[in-house]
Amino acid sequence: MKYWVNLLLLLFSGYVSYAQHSSISGTVKDKATGEALPGAVIACNNKKVLAGNDGRFLINLSAAASSSTLIISRIGYKSDTVEYTGTYLEVLLEASSQILTDVVVTGTMKAVQKTASPVPVEVYTPAFFRRNPTPTIFDALQQVNGVRPQLNCNVCNTGDIHINGLEGPYTMVLIDGMPIVSSLGSVYGLSGIPNSLVERIEVVKGPASSLYGSEAIGGLINVITKNPLKAPLVSVDVMATSWNEYNLDLGVKYRPAKKVTGLLGVNYFNFNNRVDRNDDNFTDVTLQNRIAFFNKFSFERQHNRAASLAARYVYEDRWGGDMRWNKDFRGGDSLYGESIYTSRIELIGNYQLPTAEKLMFSWSYNSHVQRSAYGNTIYNAKQQVAFGQLTWDKTAGIHDLLAGIVYRYTAYDDNTTATVDTFTMKNKPEHTPLPGIFVQDEIALGDQHKLLAGVRWDHHPVHGNIITPRMAWKWSPSPNDVIRVNAGTGFRVVNLFTEDHAALTGARSVIIKDELKPERSYNINLNYVKKLYATSFWVNFDASAWYTHFTNRIIPDYETDPDAIIYDNLTGYSVSKGVSLNTEFGFTNGLKGHVGATFMDVSITSKDDAGNKQNSRQLLTENWTGNWSLSYSFKSGGWSVDYTGNIYGPMLLPLLGEKDPRKPKSPVWSIQNIQVTKKLKHGIEVYGGIKNLLNWTPAKGNPFLIARSHDPFDKQVLRDANGNIQPVGKNGDPNPFLLTFDPNYVYAPNQGIRGFVGLRWVFTGN
């Protein structure tokens, strides 16, 4: 009897063992956050299944299964191997990149998972920008859909950043969350940040003044630098081009004290090659000599309280102009040149108070000194901005509260009429205090819904009280679908002479018709994110539609008088509306990339003297744009190839009159690049390629770009008694198109095709 009982038990245990191993079930989660990971691939005995939206999986095995070893993988995570022991599995995967697990701070001023943020935030890592290496972040942003670096001068090549067709003054640039770059620094602030020290760049499209105040009327770009504790010991990136451009990025991690970690960065850029491919006797690209130092300290404190301090210094000497020009001609009227010396100091810090409540004090200071000569027009200016902010972060039940007190003080002085007392006609520097308070509440309405409501109050000494509310709603019907609706307001206090390069060149006189009022905007944005996963690929779709209404907008008028720029508040309104789509994808065979497109309409509605409405397009704004990057990594040899590009639709250009022979609209134009990279041992990689494969420049199809470059001081221009330009100038100089010197007809870089090579080395110390 005992024999038969043992036999039955043996058979039963064998059956149970077989039953347990005939199917295996479990859940795949993120190791850091515990969130379910849909789309993970589970492989066992040549069978593959995908984890569902809740991260759960079930894999059925055949009776002939020889192993119970599972291999779990997911794009953006390190693969894991698990041996099934007969119990329900919980697999925790560790993120290997930021592709699918980004943490963002810009949208709500606190660190949250990108998918959990009610405000849509786009995140770009250094790996994204390395597909087309550039010497500055300004140039690198051309790879971001809906963002375009805009050159504003054919001679000195200064520029600004357009977001969704809105001009540079509507874009606030932050470093580590602090509004360190604005006004005078907007032209130069994105140059000289060592790319090797950048952790990521976050982009928010649409007004964000309810959190960040003035200038955040059209969008935000937040450059987040690396945490010294997590940075490699040494990082080096050296690049040179066939145009004799040289760029060096260096980062070094060190410990000056037991609980202090430092990160030192150096950026050096040099271009001293005079090139004139369009034969106008002017440099096609400004010559530059720039050096920047960046140092950041991270302090280890009890209870992991935050504390950091960073400093940056940038010095730049740039000039462009007549090919024969040298510094002996600076400020004179013999040979034309635009020479700009820039010296900039920035300090950034944050300190979490040692209190039970989470109180964070953040501050920044910058001093920007500029010494410029635009021909014989001298522009010297100094701006200092001090900023302090105390925030209180509190979670109470379903409420996630954030409140803050802010104060910004701006001191500005220059040698123009902008800082002249109209009564005494003496110099009167501007001193502008701008205090404010803000509060926002992020409410969790169940697992799928979040509602954010916020409001900010600022007080300007001239314009009085300014209130900017906003609301945001996020709905996640599934882990792979996110819908966001954002509505908000923005404002901007204007200083024309610190923002508009055309007002400084001396090529045109500046007319301000009335006392300018602050600009206001009202925006609504709809965003939808969809993620798809398969065993061999993944793809993310990010689609947005927006509508922004501006009042009191200040738009420079180049057309009424060809010799002047006229500034005034718009009597009507302006509208920016459009749609955009970003797709990001990756395949297990090594191919990955992104494709983006934006369609927009930026219109101006004004009233004529009779009160009739007149609609027009904004100058230097394209109706559509697209960009892409395709990267392929070979399975062996350490080789990879990157193909990147942009394409832009036509935009209206500023002409000097009806007879100006230059094109009134830009053509459809595209800049494309290719790069090959080889990874070597010990963290070394070499790269090289070609920029601007099509050799496209705006000079093609135009008789000239700079009007009357042979007479930059208008010495030969002849006018009649009424000031009208004559077709024949002094000494018989022909002027059939009735033009004066003007370098502001520019919408794209003049730099044609060129090769580049570089070397990177990252030493982690492990």
C-alpha cells in the first residue's frame, strides 16, 4: 500500500511541476519608479510575448520545453535574465537611457516623470544632439521640431531662437531652471555653454508666465547641466571643420573637499578664416574667438537636502564686415565692420532650507557687458540681473502644492536714447524691480486624471499689476496614451534696444511712435502622446495643436520707411496657430530616429486710418517646417551612421522698397548632414562627416544679400530736397533700385558645404 501511495505522490508532483512550467506569468516594472512597463518583450524557448498595458505577461510553453529561463528586454532598459522557479514573477528592469523614462522639471517647476506631467515637455539629451555635432547649443536647437535658430544680421551673425514662429524675445532661456538668459543676453547666452556638461534640454512650447514671469510668453528652453556627483571624471570633445573652425569641450570632475564635488567645464571656439563665397567683399561668416568657463559644485548634506552653486564666465570677440577690415578701422567710416566684445558672468545657486517643510531658495545673478561698433555707430551697454526665488513644495492628500515668492531686479545702461531722460537729456540708467508671487495646485483625480491650476502676480513699477493664470488637464486612458489640454497667459516687458539687432546697426533710424505697453498673450494647447511597442520596434507619436492670441504686440515696421524701423503697439491683434507632429522610433536591428513636422500660421490683424482691418503675415516666419534624423548602429565593429536634416517653407523677407530686386519670399530650403562614428576602446570614439550636403546658401537666386555693400556708409547715396533717393548717386554711382546700405536681409546661414572631424573621450573612472 505504501508503495502505491508514494507512486501516486511522485506522479502528482511531476504533474504539478509540468503544469507550473507549461505557462509562466508575471509583471514587468521600472526598477526606479515601480511603474508598469507595457511592451516589454519576454522570450523563453524561442517563444516571445509582449507585456500588456499593465505590464503583465503570460507565456505558454510546449510540453517539450527544455528550459525555464526567461530573457526580458525593452527599448531604453537593460535586459535581464530570470530563472522561473514556479512562482508569480515580478521583473524589475533598470533604465539604460532617458528615451522612455525622462524626468522633467520645467513644466511644473518640480521633478516628475515626463508621462506624469500635466504640462507637455519635450526632452532632448546630448545623444540626440551628437547626431549632428555643433559648437553651440544655439546651433544644436535646429534639430528640434518647431524650434529655429534665426540669424538677424548678415555681417555679425547674431541671432535668436524662434519657437512655433514667434520671435526670439518671446522665448525665455533658463540654465538649471534659473532665468539667467534674457534681454541683452538672449543673443549670446546660448553660446559658450560646454556641451559636455549638459545633462538634457527641456522645451516647453506656449506661455509659461504663471511660473516664470516676463519673457516666458511664447515658450521656454531650460538647459539642465549635469549633477557633479553623477558626471564622468573626464569628458573631452574636439572638433574641426574644413572651414578652419575649431571647437573644444572639456569637463573634469573633482572633489575639493570631503562633501563637495566639483565639475569644471571649458569651451573654446575659434574661427579666423575670412571667406567670401558670394563675392560681395563681405565676410560670409563672422569671425569668432570665444572662451567660456563653467564650474558647478554639489554639496552633500544631511537627509539628502539639495545644495549647489555654479558660475560661468564667457568672453567673446566677434567681427564681420569688409574683407580688408582690421581693428584699426573699428568705429570709423573708412572700411565697414561690425565688431562686438562680450564679457558675461553668471552665478546660479540653490539651497534647501533645513526645515521640516520642503523650502527651496534659488537665486541667480548675471552681468553682461557689451562693447560694439556697427560701422561708425557705437553701442556700449551693461546689464545686470539679480533673481531670487523661495518655493514651498507640499503634498496633502490628492493635492500637490507649489507656492513661491520671487524678486527680479534689472539694471540696464547704454549709450543710446533708451536710457536718456527726455526732460534733462542726461543719461538715466534703468532700474527695474519686479516682485511677484505664484501658487499652483496639481490635483490627482483618480489614476487617470490630473488637474493643475495656477496663478501668478507681478508688479512692474511702470505697468502696475500683472496677473497671469493658467490651467492644465491630463488624461491617461491607458499607459500608452496621454491627452493634455493646457490654457494659460503670458506677458513681456519690452526693451527694444537690448533685443532687436536691427535697431543697433545704424543702417536705419529708429522711431518709437508712442509709449510702449507690455505685450500679453492667451494660449490654448492640445497634446496627444501615443506609444506603440512590438517585438522588433517601438514608436512614439507626439501631436500638438495650439492657438495663441496676442494683444499690445510690438512689431517692427520695416516697410513704411526704408530708412527707418518704426516701433509701436499693434492697434489690433496677432495670432499664432498651428499643429505639429513628432515621431520617435527604434528597431532592434539598430535603426532609430525621429521625424517631425510643424504647420503654422502667424498672422497680424491691424487697423488702418479708416478703422478697417488688415491682415498680413509676419515677416521671417515660415508656414511649415520639418526635420529628421536617422541613425543606424552596426552590430559589430562599433560603427554608426547619422543622417540629419531640416526643411523650411517660404517666409516673407524685409525689402527696402518696391524696386528692391531681392526675392520678397525665401524659397523652400533644406540643410542636410551626414556623420560616421567609430567607437574604440576605453571610452574613445572618433567621428566625421559633411555638413550642408546640398551646399545651399541664401545667396543662390539672389543678385545680392547685403544692399550696397560697396557703399556701407551711404556716402554715394544722393537724395533730392524731399529726401527721396535718386537713381544716380554722387560721382555717377548707379543706384537704379533706390537702395541704401542694409545687412538685415537674412533668414539662413551663409555657410555652404564643409567637412568635419572630431574625437570624444569619456573616462568614468570605473
